[in-house]
Amino acid sequence: MTPPAVLRTELAELLGEVSQARAQIEAGTDRGQPLDLASLPDRVGRLCAAITELPADQARPYGQVIRQLITDLDRLAARLDRRRTEALERLAALGGAAVLAAGGAGTGGAA
């Protein structure tokens, strides 16, 4: 079982990283800088699993932090979706829609 102090620290770090990523995207300071969010699902899942292993009276205080994390993740996802839409609109305006439709390089499709 993960000690409560470790859970609090890891949750605080995760909340900070998610908030920082969202703030960078909203401020536009991430332009040209990759955001590595690949570890988020595993980290969130691991922390949630650790919390569910706690007795109810010990797990209860984490509810507010988990709700805040969910809110921040939802905001981050919404902002990333808007950023993706904006990028696709710019690409289409530059005539890149044909490249996307053909599955050209950089889209994950077959070249």
C-alpha cells in the first residue's frame, strides 16, 4: 500500500504538471515545444488504484483532489482539442487539406 504522504506528494506533482501544461497551452507559450503527456493515463490510474486500496476514512480526503485533477484534465483536453482544430484550420487555409485527405506524411496515414 502506498503511504498517504507519498500519495499526497504524487497527486500534488501531477496536479502541478497538468495545470502547468494547460497554462502553457492557454498562454501560447508551448508553440514549437512538445508536451509529453504520454505518462498521464498510467500515473492517474496508478494513483487512483492506490487511493481505492485505502480504508474509506483514509481515502475520503483525496476526493477533492481527485475532483480537481479531473477538472484540470478536462480543461487540458478541451484546450488541446481547440489547439488541434486551430492547427487543422490553418493547414486547410494553406491548402494542406489535400495532404491530410491523401494521408500524407506526418499525419499517421500511408504515404
